[in-house]
Amino acid sequence: MTTLADVAKLAGVSAMTVSRVLNRPDTVSAETVAEVRKAIDKTGYVPNLLAGALASNKTNLIAVIVPTITGSIFSACIQSLTDALDEAGYQMLLGLSGYPAAREGRLLTAILSRRPDGLVLTGTSHSPRDRRRLKEARIPIVEIWDLSHRPVDMAVGFSHAAVGKAVAEFLLGKGYRRFAMVGADDERARLRWMTYSQVLQNNGIRPVVEVVTPAPTNLWMGRDGLSRLIADGFRDGAIFCSSDALAHGVLLEAQARGLSVPGDIAVMGFGDTDIAAYTVPALSTVRIDRFGIGRHAAECLLTRLGGGTVPGKTCDVGFAIIERDST
């Protein structure tokens, strides 16, 4: 690999001068800076930041772990995180934990060994071993997309239990009396399902039909989900889907079968992603401030990294029921 000495030789200056150009260019003449940067461009030299990080205990890296980036629900959060961190001079290191978060432990080992300045995790459920390691890392940590009474450090998210309750009450208020759910097999979707089902049972409605799909979800799973519901005898009523992608698939399958929405079935999504307002009919869903979660998480990290104090351990960004034509 090209070294700092190679750059110095090509530019006709000392290695110390190259180091000053990289770290304190204001202390070097403009002509020398230009020559050194020309040599850097010609050689393709990339500074080795490891030694400096070991000396200063600062890497300017923020690690972020999310389950997937195949859907826009997490990618919007990642984008706002990246933008906010970049403005402050930090770079983001991204890891994908999958469903369930089977890879989280291995990712944490790889990430913490690189000594990031801060860490963002999706969800608040971690193994006891990982929780101990996170505590021992002694860096600012934000858990996103969920809330907890005992976060590792800080949490920015919303209550999935409250979402399930609000959706059930909304659909009951619309007059529906038969209910189903097409949901992903992940912890947060199950939590929404549990409270959705419980509210309905408290109102004397049972059984509630459920179709479970793998995560991450897609349109085909939604189409298959409605097919399975119909095969089980579900012909009319309201269907709550754990993602807008699933809900869109349900709408497509309903159209293919000649079912009227919301005449025969009503469909409710989750996430208010870009497609929701443009499906036919337009999809009722639960709006989450996806960009706001990323922005608030970045603000918490940057405040702590700057030596400040974040008021409170949790930030509840809330949610909203968005009623459109599908209900």
C-alpha cells in the first residue's frame, strides 16, 4: 500500500509536512498544500486513521445496526441519520442483523472491536451477554424503533403495543366485526398483534384469524396471506397487516379475486411508506415518523459526544392513524 513516505517523496517534502497538510492545513503554505494534495491524488494514498484513533480514542465512526434495508421503512431512518451525522463530521458504519436478530451478537463483536464513537441499535431486546457488552463499551448508545423502561443508554421510538390497541379501536369504530391479521414473524409485529387481538377479545370478538409470514415482508407474501385467509373461510371483515408491503399485496390479491375494498374486506397497513397513498384504493395505515427517529437518534448521540446531557432516557416520537379509502 502507498505510504505517507511515498507521498512525501513525490511532493518533495518531509513526512511531517504531509501529516500537517492532512491534519492542520492552516499551518502550511497554500503552495505546499497544493503539491501534497496533488501527490495524494496521483498515488491514491488513503491515510491510516487507526494509529490516530488509538492515540485520541476517537474514530469519528457511528455504527448502526438495522434488521434490513430492503424496504423504505428503515432506509428513511438510515438516510436521516446519515445526513445529520455527516454534517457533524461523523461517518456511519452499517450492519444488518436480519430477522430474528440472530446476527446481532456477531455484529456487535465486529463493530465494538473497531471502537466506534457511538452506536445505534434497532429494538430494545438483547441477550444478557450483549447487554453487558454494550454497558461495558462506555459509549453513547441509542436503541431505536421501540421504547423500553430500561434502555441500555437512550431510546428513540414508539409503543408497538399502543399501535395495536389504536388500530383495533379505529376499526371497531368503523363498524367492523370480523377481523384478521397478516403479520411478519418478528418481535415488534407480534407485539402489535397481541394488543390488537386483546382489544378485540375484550369487545367480545373471537377468534381473530392470523396468517404469519417470514420477515422481511413483500407483496407476494401479502397476496399469499389473503389467499390463506380465504381458504380458512375469511370472506369479509378488516385485515390489519404488519407492513404496507403486505397490505399492498392483499389489495392486489383482492382485485385479482374480484373482491371489493372496502366493500368486502377492509385493509390496514403499517408504516405509511411511499406506496401507501398511491395504491388503488389508497391504503389506510399507521404513520411513523421514520425520518424523525433517525434525526432524534443523531441528536442524542451528538449531544452526548459533545459533552452535553440528554434530558430523559427515552424519546417517544408517537404515531398516527391515517385513514384512506381502503377502510
